[in-house]
Amino acid sequence: MRPPGDAPTLIRGALILDGSGEPGYTGDVLISGDRLAAVGRHLDAPAGGRSLDADGLAVAPGFIDMHAHSDLAALTDRDLLAKVSQGVTTEVVGQDGLSYVPSTDATIGVLREQLAGWNGIPGSLDFAWRTVADYLAAVDGLGSATNIAYLVPQGSVRMAVVGTENRRATPSELAAMRELVGQGMRDGAFGLSSGLTYVPGMFADTAELVALCEVVASAGGFYAPHQRSYGAGALDAYAEVIDVAHRSGCALHLTHATMNFDVNRGRASELVALIDAGIAAGVDITLDTYPYLSGATTLSALLPSWSAVGGPDATLARLRDPAARIRIAHELEVVGSDGCHGVPVDWATIEVAGVRDAALGSAVGHTIDSLALRDGVAPADAFFELLIADRLGTGILQHVGDETNVRAMMRHPRHTGGSDGILVGAKPHPRGWGTFPRYLGHYVREEGVLTLEDAIVHLSARPAARLGLTDRGRISPGAVADLVLFDPATVADRATYAEPRRQAEGIPWVFVAGRPVLADSQRTDELPGRALRKAA
């Protein structure tokens, strides 16, 4: 039975996981309008409303994806089935220091090209936004399947003021960047993200980051850094951003917080100790992870930073230059480029997940090693030629994770869930479709890494608290009716690396603001999501 969009809906006999972490109990939940009207046992059916028999299902606050890349999908994908089918009702975008606002007429084209591997370049969009207010208004104007929260991207801010050059900002430029961040916060952003392995954000020094985070702290927001390394030097990189938070007084959310590459296998305990020391020193720290071993980014992200100065056209020119290619290959394969986290690249771990140019589709699913073997060239040359042919738009998987690290981080009491899901490409990372059911099925039911009640805190209540959303993340009267109903006995991710767009099992119902966006596991035509704005 599909409840109507406006009529009150009584969910009967569900296992209520209210987000408190306390044991679940069987009861009823009454939705009226966009709010929860009542929660308890044996509630009366509303006059003129409908009842939904939830026997065998659990009901929880809608999941909040703390690290999403739906910046354009929220505007163009009317179904957003990848997220809705996982029980996600709110997504935090503007991640990794790069998104489309704030921007200028000169930088929007650069951002559109640079982010093609993450978001594609939908022909239906005119990319007319220049401010956070513009983007949030576009979300509200079109409606969305999920709610959208935005972070001011530090790399986009730096590009708008300084450009893509590797140099220190002048005092006047720093003041202009602080003003852009402040305007973004006034427009409703929840914090600041950075991508310190991506051009141009990586060219900011620690003092610049502190200065920007002071603005965020004054607005009550948080800093969400993709730090300078997740490989060699990862602990130093984590220490830097904890220091930034401490010096600026800004809350800190460590995004996709893990330790990758062979050099860090089994070393999550060292990161946990560093985080706990920061908390003990008074820094407000949370973190998110995805429950997979592989990462995902763009192929061009592996390049050393000097080769990307000047934007996409300048980068492509260097990739065609024989002398520059020799230098880049040496940094990648021998030294370990800053774009590859200071670790010499292992081409066998770099798998093509998607291409911008459909004519290059035969590369998808191949590692750079296997492409080189197929084409009879050196791996570095296969890398260069694919980047040139695809105009830097290639997406990749990086098979560089460690299971013991993944488990250790998800157990942390400040942990939240974040998919880091890139939704474009022929074979994107399955985390875009499977993160939240994988937590519930694999790591809760099968492996017992978290209890079911604790998992709901990680996926719903704690993210809402970090965002300051006092009326979300809990099942209680008066809360916004963002809900997910799932079967604890069967919920499971079905997306795989071979078939990354398979819908999860065991999640039949999802409500956003009281409206069913998923009913009997089928997407409805509802678009009740909106742009969320941080309260001043």
C-alpha cells in the first residue's frame, strides 16, 4: 500500500530505532504533514489517513550522507535512486574543496572541466550560479529527492581570488577569500571543505587555512578537509588539520578518514590515538568513512601539483611535452607525487571507472597496467595518452585500502557514514549505491562490528548533530519526518565493482519530509527534498 502524499500516515508495528542508541522497541509512528506527530505503542489510526503495516521492518531516522558528490545530480537526476534506495534523506555536498560556487565568470568553466570526472557535464545545466545562495535557490526551485546541505569549497574560493598558481596569497587576497567564505556561510553553508591534494586548494599553507577556518568558526560551522595525504605522511597530514582546528577554534570533521596504501596497513590505531588526543585537547572532532577498501577519484588527480598549474589547457599542454612527461613519470613512479599522496604509483591498482568521451569506453574496467599491455606502451605513456584523449575527464578506482583500518575507524565513537559516492561513469565505485545497506547488512548483521542501535546513531543521529539539525536524526514527536524502513534480517548492498548500480535489498520505504520517495522498493514521483541552510 502506497500512502498518499498529504494524508496522515500511521506506520504500525515497526522496530523503532530512534537514534538515541537505546535498544529498539516495537511501536507505531504517526506522520502528519512533514513532521512526526506521535511515537508510541498502539496509536490510533488518523481520520482520513492510511496505515502502513511494518511487521518485520525497522524504522529509523533517514540516513545522512556526510560526504556526497551529488552536486549536479541533485539538479538533474529526478530519481536519485542511488541515494534514495539506500535510505539516504540528506546529502552534504561541496566536498573535497571543489564545487561550482563560489565562482566567477572566469572560473566556472575551469571548475566545470576539472570536475567532469566527478560529476560529468550535464547538457541540461547552464552553470549560471556564482554564489552559494544561487546554488541553494536552484535546488529549491527544481526540488530534489533528498535534502541538500552545502559546504563552501576552499579550492573554488582560492581559484576565484588567487587563480591556480602555486603561491602564497597576499594580505588583500586572503581578506577577499575570508569574505567569500563568510558570504557562503551567511548564504546557508554548513562549513568549509578543502581538497589538499587537488589544485588549487593544495597551494594553501596552514596559516591560510587557519584564517579561513576562523571565519567558519565565527559562524558556528565546521571544517571538513580532504587533507594533504592518505598515504605517506598521512599522520602528519591529519595532525595539520587538527592543528588548524585547534588554532582557529573551528569544529573539525575528518572526511573519508582512513589510512590507505601499503605503507599504512594496520596503522589505524595511530590515527585513532591522534584523534583522541585532539579531542582531549578540546578540539571538537567527528569523522566519516565508507565501508569499502577501494577509493575513487579522477585519473588527473594523481598528477604532481606543478603539472596542473594554470588549469586544464595548461595541464594538457604539459602532458604533450616530452620533457614534462619524463619529469611527471619520475615523480609518479619513483618519488611519489603529491597528487598520489606521496606514494610511488602502482599502476596495477589504478582501474578506469568512467570516461568523458564515449569513444574511449573500451578503457573502462582496465587497470593502467593492462591498458599499457594492450597498447604495447609503458604504463606512464598509457596514463598520459588516456588523460589527453579524455581531456582529463577520466574517473578511476584506487585499490589501496586495508580492512583492519576500515573496521577500526568505523568503531570510533565520533564516526559517521559518508559514501564519497561518484555517480557518473560506466563503472563507478559501488559505494555510490551501497554504502548504507553495507553498514547494516555486512558490518552489523554479518560481522557484528557495530550493534544495530549504534549503527543508527552513526548514520543518522550523529551526522544530524554535527550539522546542527536539531529536528532531524531522531524519531520523536515534532521531528521532521525523514524516515527509512528496512528489514534488519535481509538488508544488504547488491552493488558490486562489476555491477555498481544494483539497488540494495531490504529497504522498501523511505520518507522525506513525510512524503514517500520510495514505496515498496519503487521510486515514486515525489521531490520533497530541499536545500538546507545553516541557521545564523
